[in-house]
Amino acid sequence: MKFGNYPIYQRPLKVKSILVTQPKPESEKSPYYDLAKKYNLKIDFRPFIHVEGIAAKDFRKDRINIPDHTAVILTSRHAADHFFRICNEMRITNMEELKYFCISESTAFYLQKYITFRKRKIFSGKQNINDLLEVLKKHKKERFLLPCSDIAKEEIADALNAHGIMFTKSTIYRTVCSDLSDLADVKYDMLVFFSPAGVTSLFKNFPDFKQNTTLIAAFGSQTSQAVVEANLRLDIQAPVPEAPSMTMSIENYLKKNK
């Protein structure tokens, strides 16, 4: 994988191409498109990882009975999709009294895909588990189910335990590396990561990858740590006080390195 065909001692004079390791934005109003237009960049999107559901027969091996719970904590759209998928595969339909606690308002709004809002009790935080904890602490008597992936962030479970919230952690989907073989001869000046699994996927697909002059950006402390532990140079990090988003951090870098 080439990702920047420059001598190891020479940084690119100008960033012209960026690969974002996420799905292409659904909205044309994405800040990435504004960034591309403003700086005349070629920005491509390609997920380095994807999600696969755990089959119902494998879920049963954990001996978790969903109807035993009175509430479910949903930390993402993936969690919502696979929770309802598992319920459907196991023919669990009597969930009218189940309460839903969502990590954000957007996740809560997404539930309209599966349930009728006016008939259900739905609560949400603003964006992270700390916001949601304020709501959860008011409902400590509930028996919570936490659907998650095989690489779920331990900080969520740790936060729930720290506040005495009883819950059952249930793995219902797994994160796997995508096949990136078609990128073997593609060149980019910058590579943008959003999860440690994305970094893992890079080396699984291209074991001999050499960074050389390729710029690497990472969102989140765990992703940044994964980049460093992979012996890669971390050029751009987000969020930071002056740039809470990835696009803002990239733009700050472009401004400083004209």
C-alpha cells in the first residue's frame, strides 16, 4: 500500500488527497465536502472495518434471557440494529414495557425505525455515557441490558459499575476488518482513523505498510494510542480544545503547513 509516494525524509509540499476510514457521509452538507472545496482536496471515504451480527444460536450460548430485563442501554445505531435483529430472530415480541436509554438524542430518534415513540418510554443523554448516567441513576431499580460489540469500550461498563447500576453486558455483534485489497496501488497523502480497529485493519490488509511521508490523523485518545503503539507517526489528533472535530483539526494542520 503506497499512501504517499515520497522519499522518507521529505514531507509532501501540499496535501492533495485524503482517505477517511469511515463510510461516505449521507448528507452533502458534510464538513468534509466543505474542506475539499476550500482547499481543493480529493477526499475519499472507505470503511476499514464493518460490523457483523452474532447469530441467535451463538447468542443463546451466553444464557442471557432478554425478557428478564426491564430496560436496554443503546450506545449506537449498530447496537439498536442488532438488538432488534436478535429479538426478531428469537421471536421475542412482548417488549411493550421495555424502557430504552440511548447514548444520544440521534440514537433515540433512530429507534423510530423499530418502535412507535408515543407508546414507549425512551430516555437519552446528549452524546456520551456521562450524560446518560444522570438519567440512569434515576432508574436504578431497572434491570438493564447492555447490547454491545466484541470490542466494546470498557469505560462504559466501568462507568455503570462505578455508579452502582446493575446491568447485563451482552455481545450481539462483532467488528471485523474489511477487505482493502483494491487499495494496494492507491496513493493518499493523509489517512484518517477513528478507531483502534481501523489501525488493526490497515496492518491486517497490508502487513508491510510503511508510513514514510503519509500523514496520519486520529480521532479519540484510544485511536491515537493505537497509532503510536503501531509505531506510526501521529501527525494530527482530535478532539483538542481548539478543534473539537476531525475536520477542524485537519484544517488547522493545513493552515499551519501551507
